[in-house]
Amino acid sequence: MTDRYASFVQSGAGRALVKRLGLPDPPRLRRHTPGDPLLPGPALVGAADGGRLAEPVTKILTFAGVEPRDPVAGTTAADGTPQRYGALVYDASGITDSTGLRQLYDFFHPHARSVLPSGRVIVLGTPPTECATPREATAQRALEGLTRSIGKEFGRGVTAQLVYVTRDGDAGTLTSLESTLRFLLGGRSAYVSGQVVRVGAGTATAPADWNRPLDGQVVLVTGAARGIGAALAKVLARDGAQVVALDVPAAGDALAAVANEIGGTAVQLDLTTPDAPTRLADHLAARHGRVDVVVHNAGITRDKTLGRMDADRWDQVIDVNLSSQERINDVLLERDLIPAGGRIVAVSSIAGIAGNRGQTNYATSKAGVIGLVDSLAPVLRERQVSVNAVAPGFIETRLTARIPLALREAGRRMNSMSQGGLPVDVAEAIGWLAWPASGAVSGNVVRVCGQSLLGA
């Protein structure tokens, strides 16, 4: 689906009109292309007094091909002009009370206008639940307000994120911190902003080649025939995965086309039938012996206001969007088909966070997906299996194309990017959570919504 307004804004006449009338100004987003550098310029790296993360972050950036600059020595370019940065990265883990928050102002104020278009802002901190005192926890929680405000202020496609890193870190923590920084700094996170990511302790394995972070992994994608599911299958295959693409028999032709294009396999299966989990498990066991990553993407809508909704509409949405995920997880885990180091990634929705008129069934199911992540994460930690979710906002698909024009335009503009996202944006976020290097990232719900004005 084409966003005609965004295309017009990129023209000379469009730019003049937007500036004159103060209309929404959708920036051209920097998305991932294999072989591109992680950032379009150096990264300015700062740290609060006593910060514990600046040193490992600087090493990660250097290894990833990003030039780190010091706030004192690195603010001028080679030709003597003020330096422009691909990213501002600040280690706030040393802030232990509210008075220390002034250090954030001292770092960001002089450099707020020096970030390149589609640049990145990342703040690193300590999870408030791990802080030694209530004052420290208060200060660390305050970081969320900073990053979310920066995401709305800087504009031009600049994104801002907060990454909480556990104190009880190990080798897996550092590997997952690297995977998280590579995702958030690069073009893969073009439509992700204002998010809080928690990196804990856990098993994580760095890839031999960061351009193919899923090499050797068997990945199941449900709902893979069209839209986000098809984009998912393509992105995961691009990253090296052997993709098992699943959808209902009625979508068989489209499913086969996707599987053939990526060199994967197609499974036609209705997940709501009683024997579906067993049949799926038998197939994975016979063909692959395991499944390293399970992506629960299959979902439906049956919209009506609650007072006018019949029971079938309610039951169908809950069964497909939530209950089928639980049944599949149960069987695959019971049969040990998801090995240590495995990943479960589920697709929620902004509707599950903010609610939506006429979608009580859908919002209930997608909020349930968030509950699934919250409840499974501590249980699966002992099995070294991570579980996370993404929550898309307005994504340009055939489903959103059916929305009435006024509502469609509101969905596109009511976010910090002033535009809808693309299916590939959701796919890239899921890909990051599926990487073996992201094993210490678990229990997260990451919104892919351009920092929507709706919800938390």
C-alpha cells in the first residue's frame, strides 16, 4: 500500500507546503541493506560518574566498525566544523540519585542538534529492581521519560531507546548487549523508538558472521503466506535460517510461493484443529529433529463492538491469536523439540496495550500474548529458552488498506515518524529477538510503532 502523502512530502513542492503550513513531515527512514555500515557517522559516547557500561560499549562499537568519539576530544570534525554524529550513546548506570540526572542534561544539551538524520540515541542504565537504594531506583526509572521525550523531539527519523543491563552480567549478557546495540543502532530498527529493552543474564552465542546471525537455525513462522509473515520468512532466510513456513490450507498457493522464493519448506495446517500441535511437532521432529526458533505470527481479526459481537467472532480470535500459541508451546516444550538456546517470539499488537474500539476480542488476545511472555520468561529461563514479543502499531498491509481513509491517515500520522511502518520493520525486530546472540534478552515486549502516541 502506498502512502501518497509521504511520497508527496519528499517532493520540492511538498517540502515547501509542509514547512509553510506546519503539516506532518514524514522523514525518509534509514532501513537495513546488507553490507551497509551500522551508522552513517561516528558515535559520541558519554558516561555518568561511576558508570559501568561505557567501556564494554566502546569495545562493542569498535568491533562493529563504528568510530566512538569522546565528548571532550571528539566534537570537531577533521575540517574544523562541528562534528555530526550517527549516534549519541550515554552510560547512565552510574546515576544513583535524582541530583545526578543533571549529567544527562550536560551531555545531551550541547549535542541535541548534532545527530544526523535517521541517527540513534541510546541510554544505558540499571534495572530499577536491581538498584541498591530507593533513590537510585528512582533515578534509573527517570531515564524512561528522557528517552521517550528525545524520541519525540529530535525528529528527522532519529530514534531513542533505553537499554537496562543487569548488574549480574556474564558473557551471555555482553553478547546480548552487542546484539541489542547492533539492532538498535542499525537500519533494522528504523520504526522502533521510545522503547525500553532489558538485557539480563543468560546463554547467548555470537555468530561467526553478523551478516548471517541465524546460520544453521531452524525457524518456524506461522501465518507466513502474506503480509508480515511473508516478510518475516524472507528476512529470517536472508539472515541464514532454514525457514519452515506455515499457514492454513486455503493460503497454500501463496505459502508455496514464499517457501520456494526463500528455499524453505511449506506446511499447510489449520492451527485451531485439535490435532494441529501434534501434527506440527511430528513434522518438525521428522524433518529437522528440532526447532530453534518459534515465531507465533498467525492472527486474525473479527471486528465488532462488544455489544454487537457474536460468540463465534470472540472464540475464533482468542483461539487463533492466543490459545493456539499456548497449545503449540506446550507440545513442543513437552517433547523437548525447542532445545537449550531456543527462542519463542510472539506477535502482539499496540491494541493489546492501548485497546481499540471495535476490537475487544483482538485486544484481549494480544494483551494475552503479553501475559504469555511475562509468565513464560521466568519458567523457560531454567531451560535456557528466551521468550519475547513484538507489538506492531500501524503497519502498511492489505488489512490496514481496508481501514477508512480518515482512520488510516490518523494511524499513519499519530507517531513520531508521521508514517506507517512496513512489514519488514516488524520482521527485523523479530529477527533480532530470534538471534542466538540475543539469548539474554527475554521477557521483553518491544513496540514496532514509530513511537505511537497511543498506549504506554
